[in-house]
Amino acid sequence: MGHKDSSFNVRSLIKDHFFRGPIEWDYRPDIIYKLLDLAEKSLSRQPSMLELRTPLVVCGDLHGQYQDLLQIFQSQGLPFQQRYLFLGDYVDRGTHSLEILMLLLACKVEYPDNMFLLRGNHEISSVNKYYGFFGELRMRFHRNNEWDGLYRRFCQVFGYLPVAALVNGTVLCVHGGLAPTLKSLDDLRSIKRPEIEPADGGLLENILWADPSLDCAHFSANTDRNCSYIYGKEAVDEIFEKLGISLLIRAHQMVDHGYEYFANRRVVTLFSAPGYNDSYENLGAIMKFTRDGECNFYQFDSATPVDRSRSRFTRIASTE
Ligand SMILES: [Mn+2]
């Protein structure tokens, strides 16, 4: 990683990130481009809908909170000893989207069967241009206008992120949730990548942006997001039947306790950015599946540089 070192070794990049802890890295653009090339190859080798088995740790939105990502790895195990699925929204809002992407993409390249990264609605150029990531790159790579090319390359690679994961054949994971045009798992399997800017009203856009809601029984326009749908309990029951699934794990919304159930515990929202955006006092949570498919939630407080002693993980009651 040193400036005099022209070689690039993914494993030492990962090791350095874990060894040095929550610091800001002075990445060389050529190293970023090399990692993005490797990550794009790795991501494009895997299908649009991943099919995974437990054990597995599932994590929700990170939003640039790099220290909280490190907390997750420290408490749950490094990615060579533990399998992870992230539900997207790596970038924007927080200050260190770049560190999160570098570490997670490096882990994807080095441990392709232990690191799985779904796409969130913030891994879209028309979103992350305005909510932090673009500005972070512009500020950090203002010399020689390097930020422009880097930003465009990141957005291309985002287009290769898978969009859904099916765990143990019955647990569906997707960033936002359900859509009225989702009729079978094959609809998810056949989403073509790269779709760098998801088409208006298309299935990809809908599942990246959807929210569960008590305000409708079935589906209704998602007026808070200005696109996609809100889905109610009847929509959940109907689509679960069609897809043959028993649980939907999604992220996309800040919830006070880091996780929150909906529709008789058939849907769970998972959010892994505690103290979100420096403006909320929410906890973060992750969901850990044992080999047998049993799951527990772990909640954690934010790891701010001011008071890192607050960092802690609490195991809470298992799901039924
Ligand atoms: Mn989101």
C-alpha cells in the first residue's frame, strides 16, 4: 500500500485494513483501478440471484460508516473464517464510502465464496452523485481531475453487483423488497447485468427501492421515494406463495433497533449503520445464521472516533 511500492497484492491490502483499523487511506488511483478490474471479473462470474447456504452473517446498509464495518468483522469474524452477505447501500451519507468499497471488493476478490455483495439503490449513479460518494471522490482525488474517471469506473462495477440472494432455498434477500411484477424466482435470476442505470419502472429499480408499509394491503405507489412501490401484508402473502419462500430479509430503511419485523415476521428490515448519519441514535444490527439455519440478531452501537469504548455487540433472542 506504500507509495513507493508499485506492486499490488489483494491479500496484503485486506490485511493492512484490518491491522490499521479505522483510518483514512491515501489510495493510489492505479491500485483502485486494478482492484475494480478484478472485482468486476469476480462479480460477473456469479449470477444475478445468488444461491447460498448457511452458515452466514447478513448485514444491512453501511452508508460510508467504515468503522462500523470494521466492528462487524471484529466481532463476527474476518471474511476468511466467516461467510458474509451484505444487502447494499455501501456508499453515501457517511464519510468513508471509499474505504468500505475497497475492503469489501478486495474481500470479494480474495474470498469469493465467503463474501457476497448485493446492490442497493445507492449503488446507482443518479443517486450517489448527489448523496455523498461523488463528492467524497472529488474531494479526495481533486489533483489532475482523477475523481471523474474513478467515479465512472465505480459506477460501471456497481452494475455487476448481484441483485438478490436465496439462502437455503427459502430465505430471499434483496435491498428494498417486493414488486408487483415479481412472479417467480426466475424473474430475479434473469435480470441482466450490467444495468448501470436501472430502467424506470423495471423490476430492478422496483426491488432496489421498495418499502413494506401498513398503509396498503397489496401494492401502492411509493410516494416517499418517487419511484417503485410500497407493499402490504397481502402482497407479502401472495408473493411468498408464488416464490415458495418463507422469509424476506431486506435493508433500505433506518430502524431504531437495527432490525424490525413486518407482516407476522415474514419480512425483516436490517440496518447496520448505527448512529446513522451522525443524526440518529439508532442501533445497528446483523443477522447470523448457524449451519442449521437457526438465526439470531446481534445489535451494536456506533464506533465513533470520539468514544470507541461505546462499541459493543449484544446478542438478542433468537427468531421463532
Ligand atoms: Mn437503500
